[in-house]
Amino acid sequence: MKQSLTNFAANLPPASTPSTTAIKVRGLHKHYGKLAAVRGIDFSVQKGEMFGLIGPDGAGKTSTFHILGGVMEATAGEVQIFNQPARDARLMTGYLTQQFSLYLDLSIDENLRYAGGLRQVADDLLLERRNKYLRLMNLERFGDRLAGQLSGGMKQKLALCCALVSQPEVLLLDEPTTGVDPVSRREFWDVLAELSAEGMTIVVATPYLDEAERCHRVALMYSGQIHEVGTPSELRANLGLHRLEVRTVNLEAAEKILSQTNQTNIIDVQIFGDRLDVLVPDLDVGESEVRKLLQQHQLPSPTIEYGEPTLENVFVTRLRQQGSAPQFFPFPRSRKRGLGTGDSGTDALSKSLPAIYAHNLSRVFGKFQAVKNVNVEVRYGEIFGLLGANGAGKTTTIKMLCGLLAASGGEISLGGETGNLRSADLRRRIGYMSQKFTLYDDLTILQNLEFYSGVYGVPRKLRHEKIDWVIATCGLEGQENMLTGQLPGGWKQRVAFGASVMHEPDILFLDEPTSGVDPLARRQFWKLINDFARNGTAILVTTHYLEEAEQCNRMSFMVAGETVAEGSPSSIKASQPGQLIEIIVNQNQAASKLLKQHFESWRVSIFADSLHIVLDNPEAEINQLTQLLESHQITINSLRPISFSLEDAFIGIVERSQNN
């Protein structure tokens, strides 16, 4: 049921009132020469509200943030922060930019003192706030640690602390969790929920739409304009579609059949590792249509479950309706691969050996053991996910598997080679996209692609075609001579992926390939990744975005250098103990704080106007939970079991393994 904006106001934190407007934007325009980045947007944000601004790369979000933060002038329009022009309100505004705003050679405390000095924060207040926010971020024990020695998640938490020491009334966050692991991301968002409940107004841009589910309201922005605003539940309801999770033995054939149909009963089809997600206007009619089409093509009867559409479904569907979806260009293959072809790239295939194999793999740095007896096996044509929190040992494992780092112990086989993993022949059969950008910022896009086509040994007669494919796939026609350093992060990732596959590798390592990439481009990435897998490439991928990890055929979770779980996405979710419960109450933040005093804190998380809690013994614990809330005058409006997401499973597995 749609929730009215009037009713929504009642869900705002107690410090907020519907009449207190913190941010007002009217008729905002921003032009860069002939380019109109922002084209007449209007929105307002209430005090204490968490407001999400989502959209594809190049939508105009960062320009809007610069203007809200008072660091850039608008071309036209009005922007007010608590009835002051944005530039005059800078002292009451905290701004966390896309790029790390830290000094890596300063300690945590030195970064905080520097940020406090810039904002003219008195020493006694700085100490008080330092203690408060470092404690909130679980960083209080690391005050003397250099920022450069922190993990990605800890860096972002410190950057947020630096933005908070001036006690801003408005907090602007431009993609604050890019590159941050799922555990740290959830902690980060729980902190934001607490700040919002205290009355701080927060505007956040994020490419991760499971995060946007935590906002009170969300604005969908593309082509410099805001096209839709509402609560996450309103946006899903306005979509008017339902989601079917379809499982069958031949997903590739099923996807092709359902995608090519002209039936109006099927709107969208997306493959996810061991299932298809199918969007339909009517559940019963849609399910009947899916079964009929698969039966007509002699495919086995599928298993079909119902699921609620996600914000990502909303985002992708709306942009497709506007004609904004990137075009898919088939990769120009120059060689045919398959069993028994006999070329050097497929000898291992013909012997049915795994493409990537490791047994009891370990790596020690001094006295620190980064990887402990890890086993990995990836077949040709398979997508394998290696998942873990920052510092779990994923990147170290990948570097050992592809021969960039010597192992301290264990056995490795790569493409059938067990000896020299750095041989020139083996190098030509491997593609590697590292966590850090692999491109040279001071070269043009074209120069980077020419360089990598040479490094990977792409025949000269084929280079032009392969480079053209990368440019077209990235949507950069006519911009080939732009310096790569001028590209936004999402576009750099696209070019880096293209550079890593131009030589048609048999084995592909992708270390966080879609970090900071918007949902449309991410979907295109995975369409390409699946295409390479179907043509026989073995793919090992790491990602912090667990919704996309559902695309993997199999995966393993690493904690502190060890493997703690392995299986398909569905089997890992199904193996979770207990039950995930969604609770809607009249005092969200108070309920969250109370429950965290009686249950392990990782079990409780805020999602906009609801709470999620993991109960190991739901029959007994639900009574305890309801009595606890009611004894503190917290009214329960609804309570229901919901399915574990892969992120829920990941956090549960990681936390349980660390507490054992």
C-alpha cells in the first residue's frame, strides 16, 4: 500500500517536524560550457531526514552536491540551507566527497585535529566530539594509526568523523561506501541512522540501491533532472511490477527464451548465478506465461518463487523506459574455443582439468599470516566469487593464484600449469583487472587501450576492432582522446574491464570490477562477464556488493585469511540458522538501541522505517522481543519473517566465525 508523504512525516525521527525544512532546491541549473549537467531540479529535505539521490554515472549528482556544499556556484536557481544561501551555510554543512579527503601520512587523531582546526572547533569540543564519534565508529583504539594504514572501510569511517567534528546540521555524502566491505557498510549506515535520529539532515548519493532502501525518501535522477521522488516502498509500488525467482536446469536457454519473447506479460529478465529474476505485471499470469514458454521449448518445469521488486528493479526499469540503457555489443571473437580444439589456450580444457586450482594455499608477511590453507577450484565456463571483509585476504589470494605473488605454502595450478606461473605463454591466456585502477591517468583512453592490446599480445590486425568494441561498450565514442584521469570512477572501471579482456583470456581475475559503477552499467558488466563464461572463460571475481555476487555460480567467504563457507548463492542463504524478522515500530531508533542491548549488535539493523533482526530461536525469542519492546512503550505495528539476503548471510557467517 502506498504511504502518503503526510504519513511519512510521522516516521521521521522525533527531532524532526514536517514544517522544518532543512534544504530547499528550486529551479537548479548547472552548465559547463555547452554541457547542461543539472537541468532545473526541485526538491526539499526535512530536518532529520535521510534523503537519497540515486542515478546513473553522469546524472548530475556530484554537481548538485558541490552546489549544496557551497563549493560551486549554480548557473541558475535557488539553493537554501536552513533559509541561507548554500555558500553562506558552509559552516553548518559537512561534506564527504567521492575521493578520500584524508591525509594518509597523518594519524587518525592528526586528521581530526586538522579538520577541527579548519572549522574553528574549540579544543575542548574537539576532544569531546573526537571521543564520541571514534567510539561510534569503533575507531577509538586506533587514534595514533596512520590513515594510510587503515582499510577502506576504516578510512571512510574516519572521513565521516572528520566531517562530523564541526557538529554540522546538514551532512552531504557522495558515494561514501564505495570499496567498503559489507560488514563496515552496515555499521556505517547504522551510524547514519543514529545521526538522523538525533536530528541531523543527511543527503546521500549511492550506486548501491540496497543502501538506498535505508533512506526515508529517495529521488531518482538522470540526464540532469529528477524524475521521481518517494519513499522506497512508494517507488516500488509505483513500478507496478512483481518479481519471480525462476530456477531451472538450463538457465542460459531459459533466459534466451524468456528474453526474446514479445509477450507483454514479461517485462525484464536477468540471470543471477543459479536463478532468473523475471519482472511481470501480474504474478499469476506471469508465472503461467513463464511455464508455458519453457514447456513449449521442451525445458523442464521450473521452480518459481515470488519476491518483492527491489529499488534496483525500479532504477533499471525507469531508465530503460527513458531509453537510457546502454547498448550491448557482442564481443568480436577471433578464435573459437571448446573441448579438444588443441590450441595452447584450451589444452587444459580438453583434459577436463580445473582452470584455477589451489590446495592449502597460504601466505605469511613477517609474523602475520594473511592467507591460511585456502582451497579454490574454478572450472572453465564458471563464475566463482571470492568474498570477504576488507583485510580478509582476498586480494592476496588472487595475486598468488595469478602468479603476481609467491605463495608461502600450498599447491597452485593455473590453466594446467603448475610450475612457472609467470611464463609469457600463460600470461597471454590470463586477464587481470586489479582493485586499483589499472589504467594510466596521464594517457588518453585510446593510448591506454593500445598499450594493453600490445602487452596482451593482441594481433595488430585485430587491435582496431577490439579497441572499437571497448569504446562502444563504454559509451565513449568521440571521447577516445580524453585523458583517462578525467573520467569519473565508474567509466574508468568500464575501460579497465575492456582492457583486461581484449585478448580473449581463458582465465579472468576481476578484483572488485564494479566498485562505484551505477546499476545500469553494472548490469552491462555482468552481461559481458556471463558472455565470457558461456564461451568457456573461467572467471574469479571479488565484490563487496553482495546483490551482484548472486550472479556467481559458486562462491566462498573468507574471514581472517580462512575459508568459512562455500557453495551456490541459494545454498548459502538456505543454510543460515534461525530466521530473519522484519519489525515495524513507532520508534525505530529507540527500538534499535534497546534491541542491541539485549541481542548481539550485528543481529539488528535499521532499514528506513523498519528493523531487521536475526533470531536463532525465533519461537522463543519473538516472545522475549515483543515483551521487551512493549515494556518500553514501543508499539509494534507489524512483525513478519522475511528471506535472508546474501548480505545477511555474509554478515551472519562473518560475525559468528569471529565470535567462535
